[in-house]
Amino acid sequence: MAADPIHQFQINNLFPLGTVGGQEIAFTNSALFMGISVVGIVLLMITATAGRSLVPGRAQSLAELSYEFVADMIKSTAGTEGMRFFPFVFTIFMFVLFLNVLGMLPLAGFAVTSHIIVTAALALLVFFTVIIYGLAHNGLRFFKLFVPSGIPIYILPLIVFIEIMSFLSRPISHSVRLFANVLAGHITLKVFAGFVVMLGAFGVGGWLGAILPLGMTVALTALELLVAFLQAYVFAILTCIYLNDAIHPGH
């Protein structure tokens, strides 16, 4: 029988950390992969900047490419003023990218971003950052975000209501987009890989029949690696767009 495609998303306790309010707190496989991502990012940045040279090595080239990519993303969406948020956006982009790539590791990988609680936490972090900075930086002018200019007065209340609802729904769309793409991609990969194993159990005829799903599995793996980068990019650029509203409220 084909393996359960949902089983790969199960969070397992690795060892207990204690109890809080009668609730057991444990170190899980999800926390492990998030920790590995953080360590990997830190090591990459330290290795890249430890021996800076005019002719960069691989690590330095990768770090510089990542820096320039995120910096250009921020400048194109939020302007030069948005560069004050560079550490924030860079951290989110690299964190999501590392998590997505680690989730693609065969056998040992675990897709942390396939859990809505993780993506929702990141989306809410961005959401409240926009609100807090927007109010602190602009005061009441931040609410111009909900009042587009040039709108006839008789439909203004409706437009304001739509703008408010659109703003409040941002964490939902921001988190679900990443979660759903990673979840669907890993389920599809698992299903096609399961077909290969199942057909291979029928002997020579099954091996011939497994060629097509094997080819699809290889193609989907390459596609998922692309999606891993694209979803980190989409999450980061949406963060820049939302931060731009805090920096430059109004339409």
C-alpha cells in the first residue's frame, strides 16, 4: 500500500521541556528544523563575512547575492526609506527559504511551513509591525490608508469598509498562500512517489508502469525546489508592500 501522504506533516515530540499550567511543553521536530534553519543562516552570514575579499568565494558570493536581492526588493516596493526594515525582511526571507529547502530533503526533511500555525505567526508578526510602526511614524495620518483620495462622498463609507476588511484579511492571505502551496506540493510528491513504490512491487511489468510516475516525481521535485524559492520571495515581497503602507500611508 502507498504511504499516507499526510503522515509526513505530523509533529512529534523529541524530548520534554517541562510543563506550564498543566500543559506539557516539548521540543519537537518542527522546532528542530527551525533551529537548524537559524543556525544555517547564522553560519552562512558568519562564514561569508569572516574573510571578505575583493574576489569573493562561494559563501561570500551567496551572501552578497542574497543581500542585494532583498535590498533591491525593498527599494523597488518601499523606496529607500524602507531600507530601515532590511534586517527584518532579510531575516524573514532567509528563514522561510531555509525552511522550504530543508523540507525538500529526502527521508529526513520536514516541511515546517506546511503548518498554518508557523506561517500565521510570521504573517501576524508582519501585520502588527505595520500597525505599530504606522501609528508611531504617522500618527492619525496612518488611517489615510483606509480613505482613498478622489472617491465620491456617497460611496466613501463603502470603500472605507472594503479597505478595512482588506487590511484585516492580510494575515490570512499572507499565511495561507505559503502554507497551502507547501502543503499541496509535498502531498503531490508523496502521492506520485507512492505510485512508484506500489507499481514496483508487481515485478517487471510494474517497473515499466512506474516509469511515468517516477518521471513525474523527478519533475515535481525540481518544480518544488523552484516553488521553495518563489514562496519565500512572495512572502518577503508582500511584507515589503505592507511595510510600504506603514511608511507611506494613503493612496
